[in-house]
Amino acid sequence: MNSVLVTGGAGYIGSHMVQALRRAGYRAVILDNLHEGHRAAVRDEELIEGDLGDKGVVRAVLRRHRPQAIFHFAASCSVAESVAQPLKYYLNNVSGTLNLLEAALDVGVSRFVFSSTAALYGEPQETPITESHPLVPINPYGWSKLMGEQLLRDASEAYGIRYVAFRYFNAAGADIDADLGEDHRPETHLIPLAVKAAMELGEELKVFGTDYDTPDGSCIRDYVHVLDLVGAHLRGLEYLENEGESVSINLGTETGTSVLEVLRAVERVTGLPVPHTLAPRRPGDPAVLVASNRKAKEVLDWEPRRDLDAMIRSAYDFLRRNPGGYPQVEAAEGWPLVPEPSRQN
């Protein structure tokens, strides 16, 4: 089987990516430090517990497996935390990506699929947002991802690495069999928070801002199902295997949904009320963030197939099956680990 490396493969999107790769006939090797990922989200794939900040570990993994491509999901990804702890984000997201690129060059891996973000765009100057929109992040998380894309761009021009950088808007939902889902700790994403509030598994939901210049006064965002996201990543790999040029691509639906509309949808799908209170705006929250997906259609022949109700229903099914989130699984004896960094040449 064709081997690929998935960094952050025990996390939310990464674990769904590993499952999609398995179904497509690839052998995925996972590198994850398990700070935010879950061992229980890994099935039969090899999980190497290690950190991208450790050059010796990264080099050892790539030398051992020599994958044909790298899917890079490992990152710190909370906007609020990035403002409070910016150096953590530059260390994890920029230095970690640099270490991974250096190791890839060392072993000759030339295909790179990168998890980027719509946070690169900052305050939107157009709706829907296209890839030509100015890149002016307004928080350290966005800047760290922009630096990651710049590293890839420079490596592509200098060394021939080819990449697809996917700029996500709002990932949501879970796998249809409810074995995989969203389990951030703490959870910060709207749909799982709303579903948990409805199921009385979490706190009352806060709606931040109802005085925006939108039809109902609440923020509008572009939600895309996690299974549609990983489907785009598979097409990105196929694109690179067919000698496609390096490119950055938005992943979204071109359809905006307000926070209050999401709450009503959760109530409709689950049949449960969503306890919530209205709160003031949060600093730095734009009124509207909606993606253009024209480039994804043109380059990858991709467009999302699942609607908001499908996202909510799958998230609800996962939480009904796993009301406490993923179970905590201890490492089994002989669990695959890379050698100590000091032993690497």
C-alpha cells in the first residue's frame, strides 16, 4: 500500500482524514503528540507519539517510513489562545512546519497537503472571499498559518516541493457511523457547543453579539462538513500525484449561516431546545465570513455535498454515542515510539 504521513492524525480533522485514506487504499502513519488528539480516535494505523518541535523525532519518522506524501494537520488552533499565548503558536505552527519541511527535503518527500485557515484573510473586504483577497491576519493564529504557507511557497520555488494549502472556514460534523467526531477540550466550536447545551452535556450557550449588520444581528459563518473537507484533501493528493502545481484553495460552501440560525437548526434536528443567553460581541469577530469555492471547483472538481442539517445530525449522533467524548486509552505495551532524539544522526 502507498504510505502517507498524517501529522495530527489523532485530532478532529486528522482522524477523519486517516479514515478516508484507509478507505481509498492508502496506508497512513500518524505522528501526533496527543496534546489535543485522542488515542481512541486511532484505529489500526501506526501511531507515533512525538512532537514536530523535536527535529530528531521528525527526521526518524520520515526516514523510517519514506512516505509518498505528507498531510500536515498538527497545529495549535484557538484564536483566543493565540492572542494570550502568541509565542506558543509561532513555536508550534511555524517552527513545527519548518522542521517537517526540512525532514521532507532530507528524505525526498515532495508532496505536501497543508491545513491552513480562513483566518489569513482578517477582516473581509469582499463576500464571498476569494483566494486573491488580501492576506492580513488579525491574530497570531492567522499569522502563524500565513507563515506556514509562505514557508511552503518558498520551498516550492527553491526545492521543487509541491503543495496544496487548504484554507478552511468552519469545519463541523462527524463520521456517519459515529465512531469519529469532534472532541476538543475545551470545546470552542459553535455546533458541538450548541448540541451539548441541548443535550444538557455542557453549559448554557452564549451568543456573542446580536447587533451586527446581518439579517438577525448575529455573526454569519460558512460551515462545511468534515467529510467534505477530507474528500477535498484526497483530491488534493490526486492533483499532486498528477503533477499539479502548488496552489492555495478555499474550502467552504458559499452559503453563510448565522449563529441564531444554527441554534434553530440544532433544535429542529435534535428536537431539543438549546439553552442560551445573549452576550456582547467578542473583539475581532467579523460580521460575515463566507468562502468562495470557485477555485476548488475549477482545480479539484470539488464542491460540498452535505448540508447544515447533516453536520448537526452527525455531531448529535457522535455525542449520543460518546456523551463524555472519546474514552481515555492508555498506551499499550510496545506502542510504536520513535527512538530518543539523541540517538538520531
